[in-house]
Amino acid sequence: MDGEIWSDDLLNRERQYEYIYALIRSRVAKDSARGSFVVNVDAKWGQGKTFFVDRMYRKVLVEGHPAVFINAWKFDYIDDPYTHVVAEIDQYFTALLNNKNSSDDSEFKKTLRTYSDAVIANAGKILWTALKGGAKRASRWAIAEGADEIVELVEQYAPKSIAETSASVVEDVEANVIAVNDKFIDGFIQKRILDFEETKKSLGDFQLAFKGALEHISTKSKHQLPMFIFIDELDRCRPTYAISMLERIKHLFDIPNVAFVIATDTTSLGASIKAVYGSEFDSQHYLSRFFHRSFKLPTGSNDNIVRQYIEERSLNIERLTLPGKKRGVDAISLFVSKTANIYDLSVRQIKQTLRTLDDIIDATDPTFKLELVYLYTLICEFAVEGRVRHLTEMRLGERASLSQTDWTYEDMQGNQSYQLLFQKIYDTRSICLDDALQKYQRERDAGVGAYAHYLWEFLRAEIIAKKEADRSGLTEFASYEWLVTHAYNSAIEY
């Protein structure tokens, strides 16, 4: 299993894992008395953050560390992220206790159960305090809505210690909404100082129990510290939820021998924070309060990104043709990568162009091949300019020159230019298919032009397919501009 963890690591992330893993272990050991160590793994969308933290999670489990993985976005509809984190930790402890294949003795599990129960019990007390505060705010809001809402809040949130007060609230609510609401809130205010002291004690007991559980696991079993808690997709969460998650990690889980690895697009997370605190708020300084280290994942090569997309989405590359000696995924990945460089596409745009290509493949007649040099270049042009009309060799040459990209391929006659091939196809798009085939046959027979044989083979296959379908007219190249425009205009982004 260990050897399979990084088997599909197309962006060479294992090397970054080794660095971060060694850093965390050393830093936690060095500062073992201080509290948790929090690392932010920062990368833009599509650069493999989820892949990285998932593989790191699996790897540290193999290394013998306690570890949990949390998809923050999946459950950001709950009121408090504290519940989510505690639930995952409890699930880990429960799995450890129920593991029948474990060599851990019964005494070890008995003691761990005591610690685990204490963690959950004190977590519940902390959460109840937060709910009471939420109930007070909610009851204020409910005044404008009417009696039913207040009754529901009282019955749902009122603790047993003020049962008599809460019962009178329900009885009297319809008679005097505002007075009753104040009476209910006064019941909480009377206990405010006691609640604060209780919360402090619960937090201390929670952290002490958690610390004890980890030390017990480390000394009485084959596991090693620190415990890793991985949090993914935080930048996709509701801004208030993302902020609350960071606050809970900072204040509630600041426990020795705990390491948080939080994967975010820090720029997006910063924008979410500004959405709450205002555009002038220094979100980067705010985030620095929570992260001890921020590690920016190096940008993966376009070639590997394209290859990963093709393999994950099972792109039907059999429909595509390219000139040159290379064939298959290698050739397509290299061409798409080079063309994306010409257009200076972001990772998001590259994946968008590949989705467009995938849609065109699925939406067109499988009888006909699709010429990739012409088609994908049009797709990139639309992605950048919003249209594909009047794209000329000169404009492509300017792009290639500015990007300093070697936009060439190798065939039997040496290195050839993609932009010259594009121009020939562009000029062929408005010619009758029979005439175009004859033109390239003459050039091929005369040994004139490096592209004649490739285009003759492509058009010959097309004319055979059209005769079988009883079709004639222009080459299929004539439809490529329409296909690209239609694919983009009909696309729905999620």
C-alpha cells in the first residue's frame, strides 16, 4: 500500500510532502510544550491541493501517526465547525478502540476510552455554551416574527437549570412578546458569570483529556506523535464558517503534539475574510495569526496537468489527430501544454479548454476524426479573446514569439511549425473537400511542403467517411469555428 500512495503523482508532490513532513515532526518535537503547529498549504485552484493533503494523510497513517481528514466545505452548513472536528477525532478514537486486529491490550483500550469519553464530554459542554449564546441572539431576532418562533427556541435551547423560567416563558409568550423575551434572556444573564467559569474549566479539561489521550497512544501503542489533522477546501466555505474554523483551531485545539495541515487558496480565503470584515481589512496579517508556516505548492507543469486531466476524465483521444512522430497521450499532452503556454492560460483556463474539447468530442459524429492543431488553437483563442474569427498565422506568430514557446513538432523531415500548419488548414476550411484532397495529393506527389502528406491522409479518411454517409461539400474544418463558439456559449460552469 505504501508504494501505491504516490503512484499517480503526476505533479511530483511527493518531494514537497517529504519536506513538510520532516519540518512538522522537527518543529513539534522542538516546541512540544507550546501547543499545536499549523501549516497552510497554499496553491491555486487545480494545482493539486486536495491530492496533496489526501496523499499526505494516507502517508502519515502508514508512518504510524494518529490522523484525521476533514473536508470543511462538505459540512459547512452546520452551525459550528468545532462539532465537525471533534466528530472526526471521536471517530478516529472509536475506530482505534474497535480495531479487533490491533495488538493493543485491553488495559490500553480501557484507559484510552476514559480519555476519549472525557474529550467528548467536555467538548459537549463547550458546544452547549456556544448554543446558548446563539439562542439569545436568535430569540432577539424572533421577536419580529411572532410567538411561535420564540416558543420553539425556548423549548429547544433552555437548559434544565432554568426550566421553571422557560416554562413561564412558553405560557406567557402570547400575552406579552417583548416582556416575555426579556424575561427569558434575563434567565441566561443571571448565569453569565457561572457559564464563563464553566467554559474555562471545560476548555481546560478538554485540552487536558486530549493531551492525555495522545500521550497514552504514543507511549502504550505503536503509534507516534504528532497527531495530524488535515483540513481541505476551507477556501470554498462560507466566509463566516471559514473564519470560525480558524478561530476554533487557534483557541480550542492549541494542544501539544497536534499538527494541523490546512489546504487553501490563500488569496481566495483572504477575499472571503474581507467579505466579512470589509475591503480595507488586512486579511493576510489576520491569517498570519493562525498559520505558523505557509508553504506554497510549486506550480505543476502544464504537461502533467493535461496528462492528469486526460487520464482522470478518460478523454477519447482516439478521435484526435496530430502530426509528428509521437502518438497518444504523450503527443497530445505536449501539444496542449505548448499551445496553452502560447496563450498564457491559467490552470483553470487549461481545464476549461479541455472540458470544451471533451464536449466537442462527445457532441460530434464519431465517424470523423478531429484535427487537434486547428481545433485546440481555436479553443484557446476563444478562451482568451471571446471569439475565434479572423485568427491568422501572423497573430499566432506574435503569440509564439512573445511567449518564447517552441511551438514545433518533429516529423520525418525534421522540425515543423504548428503555426504554418494552422495557416494551411485555415486556408483549406472554405475549399470543397474534393478540391482540397486533390491539392494536397499534388503537393505530396511532388514532394512539396512538409504538411501535405499529413493533410492528405486526414482529408482522405474524411472523404471516405462522407461517401459512406452520402455527404459532400466543404471540409469538416469549416465547422470548427462554429463548434468552438457553440461549445463555449452552451457551457455551464459549476
